[in-house]
Amino acid sequence: MFYRETGVFKTTYARDMELFPIPLDKIGFTVGLVLAFLIIPLFASHYLLVGIFIPFLVFSLAALGLNILTGFAGQLSLGHAGFMAVGAYATVIMYNRYDVPLPVALLGAGVITSAVGSIFGLPSLRIKGFYLAVSTLAAQLIIEWVITHVKWISGGVYSTVDIKALEFMGWKIDTAAEKYYVALVIVVIMAVFAKNLVRSRIGRAWMSIRDMDVASEIIGISQFRYKVLAFAVSSFYAGVAGGLVVAVYYGSANIEEFHLMLSFEILGMVIIGGMGSVLGSFLGAGFITLLPIFIDLSISSITHNVVDLSKVFTPDLLANAKNMIFGAFIIFFLAVEPLGLARLWHTIKDYLRLWPFPY
Amino acid sequence: MSDTVLFAVELTVSGLLVGLMYSLVALGFVLIYKASGIFNFAQGDMTFFAALGMAAFGALIPMWVGIILMVGAMVVLAVAIERIVLKPLVARPPLVLFMATIGIAFFLQGLAQGIWGTQPRGLSLGVTDHTYEIGGMFVSSLDIVGAVVAGVLVVVLVWFFQKTKTGRALRAVSDDHEAALSVGIPLRKAWGITWAIAGIVAIVAGALWGTRVGVQASLALLALKALPVLIVGGIDSIPGAIIGGLIIGAAENLAEGLIGPAVGGGIKNFFPYLLALIVLGVRPYGLFGREIIERV
Amino acid sequence: MPDGIQRPLLSVRDAYVTFGSLQALIGVSVDVREGEILAIIGPNGAGKTTLINVISGVYHPSPGQVFFEGKDRTRLHPDRVADLGIARTFQNVALFKGMTTLDNLMVGRHLQMKSGLFASGCYWGWGQKEEIKHREAVEDIIDFLEIEAIRKTPAGMLPYGMQKRVELGRALAAEPKLLLLDEPMAGMNLEEKEDMARFILDANEERGLTICLIEHDMGVVMDISDRLVVLEYGTKIAEGTPEEIRTNPDVIRAYLGAHGKKVKEAL
């Protein structure tokens, strides 16, 4: 009854192509922004900010980058964490050693990662599909090795590089809320940019490559140029996300933060959240970020209130439940709802459009 | 000069022996790809699951009982995968199936460690480890056993695919699902059989590897070593898996031994991939792979 | 109807295309004159789609040459060929199933649009103006093809006949000089075929498009084509006006084996 499309007529193309054509969507988004910018930082606990909201933002950005490459342009990448690592170390080197202002360091990290990503995208001239995925895996492994073995970058195999105290133009960024704001502003700006991009000429070119690359080429879209562009943009996002991991999440750079498993986790976020959906990247990141917490909470609450599960579920099983559930969900979403949580969200919205009428 | 040459030869030989083990894992991949067109990323975790299971059993029951139990487990696993993962995803593009196998990989790893714990375990096959000296080089008896087993397995599998009715039917399935169905080959049964066979290959590979290096979580990462093997050898070629494994094993060992010390080591981690990239640059479908021709 | 004294818009000279041991095209030469509707007909397996693929740049004849507007374009990649002003549809509808009708048509505008990375990402401003300008062009085609109702429907959910129409729209959106249609009416019922024929004729007459089409429905082909080219087993066996082809004994013989009386009557 409330979620209505009737009475909403678009009289210009500009209105029809708006980000949120339905007024209720606009209101919802505004409410979300108010929540994000005002309510959360003022009322959320330190634990919530540091343990949930900041990683949620940072990994949403990473997932968004991977979604651009895999979900929109159709190029499977298994090395996304490697690119994040490039951004992380680039940020920390620029900020710590060369006193580059924080926003410039993050931007620069994005650019550098974009260049690296483009290089690893070059093989897409000749190789496709599974073979290209393998070359992205090569990127992950080679980047890991270079970072750990080039002393100038990391200081050695097992070392951690702490980032200097964060500040920008005199503003000291040392509380969790302040770090949250930094991440929030950057993520919102980049998300809007991404949303515009995927609805544009470039986004359509990418999707045409994903859906039917032979036809796409015949229509006039240079496969090579747009695939490399997808790598470049995707890596830019990964680089900034990696920089944020160091700056506002962990506070330090260590190659262990960007291991291969993370690449798969981010891929899982994209699959579960919804491939080819900006919203899906956020939903997937949220899902994966909350999953371990949810498992812990439900098992301990069931144990306390219903039946002592620790007899049935050994500690080993509990510890590994996350992996099992993660794998199961990937399969579930691929089989049942390939467009992920985002599609589920739209289905709910569609249902609400008619509610309370049956059809 | 002669010392370096001897060193290089030693590196090559031990590399070849390791490479044969890579081939075993790669073989599992090739089998499933040949029979269902699916690239099974979970092969490494299947190997880990098998090895960990046998190591855990080995402490309680005779090894041969453990192996039989594990074969049974693999068959059950194959049926479960076919029913829960493959059937719903039957008409989907290969990349989607690949991603589904990533899901299976995570699930299996969690399951294996959930049941049997995360402590590294030793595995004993009843083969004592002697070191033989041949022509100035050292070769371990385990390696030799491994090589022999691998060789036998390859011969058996090649014979199976070329000469038996079931094997030929499976090859037909991989080429064209619809055509195979129309000739009366029960697709799902074929897939179940293939995955079970791949599971058995995983048991063999897991047993040999586990004996060699012990069973720990990094065993699951064998899948990562197998990928360059498949690229070099071609993803649908059984002999290619062997040759690819040998090449990768020898090359990575040589690179690590000769170049490694100069750059701080760790070359083994990425060198196979570098090699694979170079091969792809020259032959985008691998050395022995078949080109996929798309109809417009 | 043009009289073909000026140089042809497109010219395929002596094209040979071989796949392994299969000779798909054997020394085929075809001219397409500006402003005409040329039909390529022939039994199945004659090499018609191969010929279209040669013109599109998907296959490169060896030996053989392709000239467009007088210049040698044989070695061009398909995306460069599109840039010349050649658009096409496909035998098995090649719509981008994950995108709406509108988006599919807008992809057709790709080469006409100039929005780069920042214009697209920052949208508000110049990017938006470009998008609106080309949306207007696409709406013109939506109007022409009468597909307003399915604008926002994902292409994968459209009925077959509509998909073919949208594909035509996507090709038209490119504002091509030459339009290649590969069996645009396959699988359609009578009414859909009449609509399609009308669109093709309108595109040719009102928009001045040169059209080259492959089609099996003889009635339609004879009705709308200016000239025909007949292929059989990779060679050209006849060329001429509908009248000439209708009475050509080689053509009748080529079809008689497969279709018999029915074809003769259609001719």
C-alpha cells in the first residue's frame, strides 16, 4: 500500500533515469544516509564501530571493486586481495615515509594499484574465462612474493608496518567514530561513482562483454580495451580499500591481512550479495562480516537457553562452521538465486509494491 | 662446475618426483573436466579430506580398513555433490560451476577440520623411508613408491577411458551433454561415477602426499599447484597432466634451487604460475588443450 | 532503385574460407549496391552465414578481399568493422540477456556516444546530457519498431519474436550505412513476418539504409528484395533480380532436392 509506483509518471528522460525513480526509494536512501552519518557514529559503541561498521565499509568497497570486474564485466578474478595489498603498502609508504597528506595517499594508492591491475589485465587480450582467472591467481602470488621480498616495500617477510598517527590538515583522526567517518565519506563517494558508471555507456559495454562477448565485439566494443579498463577501475577500488584497511581498520600493514583466502572471501561476498549489483556488494560484505558473529551468538544462545550444543558440536566443528556455512551459501546462491541477496531485496520490494493486494 | 651440474641434476630429479605427485592431483582435475566439463576447484580439498581422514583412522584401525572406509566416504561425497550441487546447476555456464566448486572447497575444508581437528598429523603407509644413493644423488624410497603408484594409476586411468565402455561413455558426456543424453547415457550416474573416481585419485594423492609431508591444512592448497600443471599440460589431457606435472615440478625446484638463494627464496610459490602465464601467452589454451571454437 | 553505375558500397572479391577440411566459401564474389536490399539465399550449409561473418570481420578470407566504400577492409577486427558503419543481427538471437530492451538498444549507440570514464562516473553534467541525447535517438527507434511496452523488460524474458525485433533495433541504433540481417524472420508467425518485412522496407526507404539479408522464406524474399544472390555448397550459383532468379534453372535444381514442389510454387 505504501510502496507505490502509481502516480509516478516521468515526463522527462532525466527523471526516468534518476538514481532513485520511485519517491519512496529516495526517502529510504536519505534515511539510510542519516542513519549512517548521524545516528551510528553518535550512538554506536566502540566495539560496534571497530568490529562491524568499519570493516563492513572497507570490505564493501573491496567487494564493489571485484563486482565491477567479475559481476559487471564478467571477468573472474581470484587475486583481488593481492591488489588490496598493493594499495595498502602504497598508502603506508606514501603517508609514513613521504608525508603525503592522507587523502592524496589514498588516491595515489588507488592509482598505483590501478596501474598494477591493468598490467595483470593485459593477458585478457589473448586469454579468456578460466585461464584468465588463473592469471589473476598468478597476480596474487606474485604480488605476495614481491611485497615480502622487496625490503624497500615491506621491510622483510614477517614484518608489520604501522601507520603513523592519522591526521589531516590538523584534524587528528584517532577515535573510532572519526575513522568511521573517513571510511564512510570515501565509500559513499566511490559507491555513487560506481553506480553511475555501471549505468552508463561503459557499464553497458562491460555487461555486453559479460553476456555475449562475440556479439559485443561485432557491435563495435573493443573487448581488450574494456576488459583492461575493468581491471583498472576494479583495482583502483581494491587499492583504496586496501589503503583504508591499513589506515582506519587494522592500523598497520601486514601481508597476512591480504592472503589468498581473502580473495575468495570477497568473491563470496560478490556471489552472495549479487553479481552485477552495487547494492549487492554491500549486502554481501555485510553478510560475510556478520556471519562469524551470528554463528557465535546463535550457538551460545542456544547452548544457554535450549540445549547444550557443546556436546554435539565439538569446538573444532564450531571453529570451522564459518567455512562450511560460507561454502554452502555460495553454492546455495549460485543454484537458487544467482543474482544474490540484491535480487532477494528487489523481490521483497516488488512484493511490497502490491501489498496488501495479492496481484 | 661439475658440482653445480650435479646439483642441478639432483634438483631436477627430486623435482620430477615431486612433479609426479602434482600430476596425481592434476589428474583428478582432468578426470572431472573430461567427464563433465567442470573445473573442480575442490580437488585439493578432497585430497586434504581424504588424507586427514586416513590419518585419523590410522591411529585407530588398520590402514587397509581405513582406506576402504575412505573410498566409501568418497563415494558418498560424490553422490552428495552430484545431487546437491551439480543437478541444480546443470545448464549454467562453466564459470558458475567453477565458482560452485570453490564453495564445495570451502565446505570440505571446514568439514574435514571440523571432524578431525586442525592439528597436523602424520600418515604411515607401512613404507619405511630409506634414502638410496644413486650415482652421487640422494633419492628417498617414498618418492620412488610415489612415482610407481602414480605411474600405475595413470596407466589404469588411460586404459579406462580409452578401452572400457563406461570410460568412453564418460568422454562422450564431457564433449556434449545433450548428445550424450540422446544416446542414452545416464548423465547423472556418469557424473556420480566420475566424481567418485576423482575421489579415489584424491585418496591416492592424499595418501602419498600425507606420508611425504604430513597432513596439514596447506595440503588443501595443492589445488593451487595443480592449476599451472593443467595450463601447461592442458585441462583435458591425461598424458598432459603427467607431462605438465613433471615440467612444473622440475622447473620450480630448479628455479628455487638456482635462483632462490639470490633473491631470498620463496620462488616456488609463484614460479609455476609465471611459467603458466608464459605458456598461455604462446598458446592460450595450454600446451595440449583444445581450442574452443565459438559459433556466431 | 539505384542503377549501380557508381562503385558498390560493399564488395567481396573471390573469398575463400576453409575450416579444417571443410570449404565454407569457395571463390565467392558479391557486390552490394548503395541503397538496395540484397538477399542471400541458398540451401542449408551453403555458406550464407559464413559470408556475412566475412563481411563482419569475424572471419578473414584467405585468399580473398573485402572492400567497403572503395577501401580494402579485409583484415579488420569486428569492432573496427562496426566503426565503419556496418551493423548486423544474428541467426541465434544475440541479445544481451542480462540487460533490458532499452539498455540493449543503448549499447547499439555505443560507437555514437562519447562518454568516457569520468563523464560516466560523475554523470551529472556533460555525461547526463550525452545520455539524454542518445536516449532520444533510441526512443525514436523504439517508436519506429513499436516496442514501447517492453522498454524495461530484461531481454532474456522477451518472447522470441520480440527479441528479434529488439535485435533489429539495436542494429538500427548504430545508425549504420550497411545493415546485415541473418534470418531476421526465422521462427516467426505470419503476422510477425509481415511486421518485420514492413520494418525492413521502412528502414531501407525512409532511412536510406543499404540492407543485406539472409532469409529462407521465399515469399518474403521475392517481395522485398531488389536483387538476390544464391549460394550452394560455398559457391555462388546465381545472381540477379527476383524475376531472373525465379526462372533460373540452377536455382530451381538446387532447391528442388530439398524442398521440391513447394519451393517451385513459392518461386
